[in-house]
Amino acid sequence: MFLAEAATEAVESTYSHFDIFMLIFTVLIAIGLVRLLMQRPRKNMLAIGFGTVCLLVFLAADFKMISGW
């Protein structure tokens, strides 16, 4: 009985309302990166590189955040 109570207390969710904003920002960065890559005449390589790095950082943060739920 005591062990079962300790097990239920150990499985506590780390969800907060800021997590939704993180997911929304990740989607917005992905949309912006796709729009940058779809440009025809001239591509802004600095913006593409910065967007790629930002997207990778946010995806890693989202993965870590969701694995904690």
C-alpha cells in the first residue's frame, strides 16, 4: 500500500500553459522557414540559416518538454 502511494506521487505531470506557446512558436518558425525556402528569384541565406537553427532549437526543446509530460 505504501509503495503504491509513492508510485502515484512520482508520476507527476510537468505540463504548464507556457508549453502551448512553445508549440505555437515552433509551428510559426516552421511556416516561416518553408516560406523562405519557397522564394524563387533570390533566397536570403542568412535568414534561412537563422530559421533552421531556431527551428532545431525549438524542436529539441519541444521534444524535451513533451517527454516530461
